[in-house]
Amino acid sequence: MTQQSPDPLLSSARAPTLAGVERAAAKVAELLPMTPLLPLEIDGRTIWCKAECLQPVGAFKIRGAWHRLTDLTPEQAAAGVVGVSSGNHAQGVAWAAKRLGIPATIVMPSNAPRMKLAATRALGAEVVLYDRVTESRDAVAAKLLAERGGTLVHAYGDPWIIEGQGSAGIEARAQLAARGIAGPDQVIACCGGGGLSAGLALACPDAEIIAVEPEGWDDVTRSLAAGEILSVEDLAYPTECDALQTPQTWPINFAVLQARGVRGVVVTRDEVRHAMRAAFERLHLVVEPGGAAALAAVLAGKVVLGEATLVTLSGGNVDPQHYAEILAG
């Protein structure tokens, strides 16, 4: 069994590291098989799609949650955890908590997809709802922690979460190497708060990293361009990419993204829908809107592709009726 982090790493204020990503990858490898790395030809060039939509909870979030919860001390585990999530992180934390016997409470928006709310509850977590427009999920979580105690397991602003998400990059590097391909030299990642992008930036230190956000929720893109953290301008801006609806990134994520020269790209609703249909038709995969953002940027020609481009298909949790409507065009 992979060892728990040594005492100096128990602080949530520590910085995430490549060594931490590699340790997370070893822990995940003991638990789960690698997700497929699927080739897709775009304008005569092959990109490699990491199918995180095929994880047990339908998203990459299981990685960070497992890394975080398995590093809790016995005392922390007994006190339980509180997470904040629009749905995929919620399921990752709930899944890990159930397997480890840790009480879990998840703060989720009241307008989260029904299947994400139901799946989180089915895994045994308590769900506390909040209004995405008028309330701060971080404030709701802080109040719960003050009243009950426990450990915050943030969706992206946490060193363990960042390292855990980066384990997808360690896997992809090994999968490419097994095919005789050096790389990736470019990583295009779906981006909400920046946990996945930051983790992949650590895991693939020689690759160009591009973070893709939906229109209206492009705070990371604007923050990277401005050199300072900016918030979403309109929290009521409509988007189907619920998985990427984060009000602003956190300093721990932003520091990694800035240090690696990450840039952002913004995609439209129609571009995301086109990518979802392409994933279904060409890869035979169900990908949710937020999970299709990176592929959308590629298909829309918003990124000049590298020689070995890695694209995240980060989640597949979409309500069936809504998915059917999108497929129907």
C-alpha cells in the first residue's frame, strides 16, 4: 500500500509538486485501471483523447478525491470532510469517502444536474444545497466546518486535489510512451477552477498547457491574461457547462498556471455541443458539456495542434434527456 504523506506535507497550505503528482498516480494505479487514451484524427493530425468520462464516477475528479482522503490522519477521517462541487467532485469525494468509511457532506448548487445530485446522495454523502447566484459555496462550507468540524476538500484550491488530478497526465505520458511517442508536447484541458490544468502542468512539465473555459465563465483565461485573479463577471450567465462554473480560481492554482505560462481559450455553447456530437459519433463516448470543452477548442480551430497533443474528455455526467436533445442537433 502506498504510504501516507509524511508529516511536513499534512498542511493544506503546502504547494503541490511533481513528486506529489507521481505519488498520487501510484495511489490511483493501485485502485483503478488507466482510462483509455484514444486517437482521433483532426485535419490530418492525430490527437490523443484521455477518456476520463469512463471513471467509476464518470469524471476525473475521483483522482484528487482519493489522493486527498487517503492522506487524512485517523483523527481527520473520523471528523469527516466537507466538499464544494457542482457535481463531479461531489461524486468523487462521496465515492472515496464511502470506500474509506469517512462521513462526507457536499455543498452543491440547487440547479446542479439532477443525475449528479442523485448520484452523490446514492453514494451516501449528505448534500447541502445553495443558490449559485446569491450565495457563496465557500461561505456555506466554512459555516458547516465551524459548526461541525472536519476537513475541507475543495474542488480545486487544494494541493492534494491538484496533484491527484495531475495523475491523469502521468498515465497519459506512460500510454504515449508505450506507443513509442514522446510527449505530450501539448495538453488541452477543460478548465473550471484550474485544478486539472494545474495538475497537468505539474505532470507534464515540458508540454504547452492550454486551459479551455466556456463563454461567460472565462475567469481563468482573463486572469492569466491580466496577471491577477479576476472573478466571473456575471454569475447568472447561462451555460450548459455546469462542471466548469466556478466563480474564480484560487491562488494555489493560479500560481502553478502562471509559473508554467498557461494560456486560456474560450469556447461557445454551439462549439461545445458540436464536440459532444463528435465524441459520440467518432469515439462512441458520452461526454458532458463541461467535459467536451477542450475537444471543442480543437474542433473549432482555436488551438494550433502540437506533434503529440493530449486532450481531456473530463466528464460524462449529463442528464439523458438533455444529452438526447444535444445529439439531435
